[in-house]
Amino acid sequence: MCQTGLNIADYKLAVHQLAEYSRLLKSNADQWARLAESAHEHDLSNKLQEAGAKAAEVTALFESAMEELRYHSHVHISDA
């Protein structure tokens, strides 16, 4: 842990887990959208497709955050 209490390893793990979870949400939303479409529930299918697209956007944001963490260099506070 660094001086300010930010543990980068923990942050990386958390962001990675969130990204994986959002990928799973997208996959599930896409699967349910296909099932709804095959049942001729077009409005439901469209909403699920939209949810899948938003989950993909969230995944991209988490991946961007992971890039920031990958190259993070914390400037420590001096005791002066």
C-alpha cells in the first residue's frame, strides 16, 4: 500500500473483475435478445440489444481505466 492508502494491485484486480462482469452481462443480454426475437418479442429484443450495447460501452470504459492503472506511477507525498 502506498502512503495515501491507494493499493494499485487491488484496484487492478477490482477493475479487471468489473470488466469481466460487464462482458458477461453483454453476452447474457445478447443471448436473451436472440431468444426474445425468436419468440417474436421485438420490443423486448430491442431493449435487450440496447442493454448489451451499453454493457459493451461499460466494458470499454473499464478497459480504459485498466490502461490508466497499468501505467500508473504514484507521486509519493514527502514528509517535509
